[in-house]
Amino acid sequence: MRRVALVGAGVSKFGVRKASYRDLIWEAGKACFDSIPAVMPKDVEGLVVGSVMPERTAFQSHIASLAAEALGIKPSALSARTEHMCASGTVGIRYAYAFIAAGLADLVMVLGVEKLTAPTGEEAILNMGAGVDREWEAAFGLTAPPCFALAAQRHMAAYGTTEEQLALVGVKNHNHAAKNPNAHFNKGATLDQVLCSRMIATPLRLYMCSPITDGAAAVILASEERARALTGKPVWIRGTGQALDGFQLTSLPDDYARWPALERAARAAYRMAGTAPHEVDLAEVHDCFAIAELIACEELGFCGKGEAGAFVASGRSDYGGDVVVNPRGGLIGCGHPLGATGVAQAAEVFVQLRDEAGARQVPDAAIGLTHNNSGMGEHVVMIYGKEPV
């Protein structure tokens, strides 16, 4: 297999946008091309678009072709859409990576886009129920917030995790987002603000939850030969892993505070990358809810099982600690435009490993990790580095 690198990346402004679905594609695509002036749309051989529910929110299907035309790309090797709920963008990156590694293309764009706040906020909540089993779980109220609340309750009961420790995830990520001009929220948050925010699903409060958001992000992947010709600072894909334990909540292991699929996906990615958890400098993890970041830190090996509450409280997941988790603000601070999230995570690792992240730069960052989950039972991990394996 050939080595593959990121050579360009761009992100739109996230938030409640007046921009249309097509506008978001244009915004992220232009930012991506601006980051690598040596690449023009005519040079791109493939396009993969991660998008979850444009049929319901933008009333549009045939998304990859729409995006290609909007961006002036005429794919000659690959054109596809990935729909894998919250992990759609990262799954798209895996597709493009495998395609290039196999020698079927040399230059592929992956774009993630979602217009979630249309047509109304109320309908957006209904639409999100499509991400779980609508017939057997969503119909009875087991949508994402109560599912992750069950995980939080289990973690608190088993390990003594406190509401304040959950709140500190929200504080950290909102404060990181304050340094990110593309984030949904830019004002930061205090511990009191998080602890006094509205209860969503006990013990998860509003500032411990990711908001419904519009946004798009794009990255360009290249084969080693093309990457070295295009830029002096490629960001290499070193490893990846994906694992699934189940779709329905009732299909998962009984202990919702343990996510063995994430542990397996991480183990595969670390093995492929030839690296270990203690070598990771920054991690973009899927903090759809504060408890998700805590459990991810444990399953990714940044701390021991049951220790994530103390890990966050002691600052070990922040600047100056063991690993900077969610320097762009995570899903809690940036928002979660489903198909765009995994691509935006990759874009953050891209600028961090090139020392171009500005006020949120992680010092001497050499290895970055991204993690997405789709529910609690399916997980995707990517590991990137300044140097190839």
C-alpha cells in the first residue's frame, strides 16, 4: 500500500447559518483550495462527500455530484457519498485513503457538509431520531441524550465520577472554542455557567451537550509522490481502525460505561501507526456529550478505566497536560454538523501538525488522533503524524 497524506484543509463557519447547503459546500471547498494553491479543482481526481440527512433538511439527494459541480471538480477516478451518521466524514476519509493507497487515484477531496437547522429546529430534533433505531428505540424516547445519560449514570455509579467533572469537559471545550473563529460558540464558559445550565437528560446539562449546527469542512488527500511535490509540510495518515458492537442500545454490552469497540478500533490504529497513547500530542475526540469525552479518554488509553473524571479535573487533557483533547473546542464548543464533524477534526489536526493553529496551537505537536462514534457501539479512529510510518 502507498503512503497517503493530507495536503490541504478548510472549514466553514459553524453555527445557525443563513447559508444554504450549497453555500456551505462553496465556503469549505474554497477554504480548502486556498490552503494549497498548487491544487486546482481540475486536478482533483476524486470526491467523497460525507452527509447524513440532506434529503430531510436540504431536500436534496445526489450529493456528491452536486458538490463536484459546485466546486468545479470533474472526478475521473472516484465519486461517492458516505452516510454513517456521526462518523460519516471520517468514514469518507477512510474511503479516500484506501483508494489512494491502492493506487486507484492520486488526489482526492473529502468534504463533509450538513444543514441541520433547516427547515425548523423542532424538526431537526425529530430528524436526529433517525440516527438510532426509530421503530424500536427512538419511538420510545431513547434518542441520543438519554442514551448517553445512561452511560454517564453508569460511569458515576461505577467509578464515582461527579457532575462537576462532567461539567469541566464543557468548560474546557467552550474555552477552547473561544480561540476558534469557526466555532458555533465563541464566548467560553465558567464552571457555574455549565453547572447552572438547563438539564437535558440527567446528569447531562445544556453546556455538556453538542448543539445542532450547520457547517462544512474539506480536506485533500494525496499519494506520497503527489504530496511531496505539492507541499513541504504534508500531514501523513499513519493508522486507522473501526469497530462495531451493535446498533440498538440493547445490542451493546451491559456496561454502558465501557465501549470495547472503541478500544479495539484504537488498538488497530495504534498498531498500524506504530505509536502508543502516550505519544499522542492532541486528540479530536467525539464529545457529543461530556461523558463521551471521558469514556473516549479511557478507551483510547490516555488514562485508566474509571480515571477520566480525575484526568480532566487535574488538567491532564488540556494545554500543559498529557494530551490536549479537543483544541478546536470539540463538538460541544464547535457544534456537530454530523457529516462535517470528522472532516473538521482532520482539518484541525492538519493545521496543528503544520504549526498553523494560531492561538490554539499545541506546542511541538507531532502526532494527532481523531475519533468519531456513531452511537455508543461504533467507533472510528485515525492517527496522523508529521512523519510517515
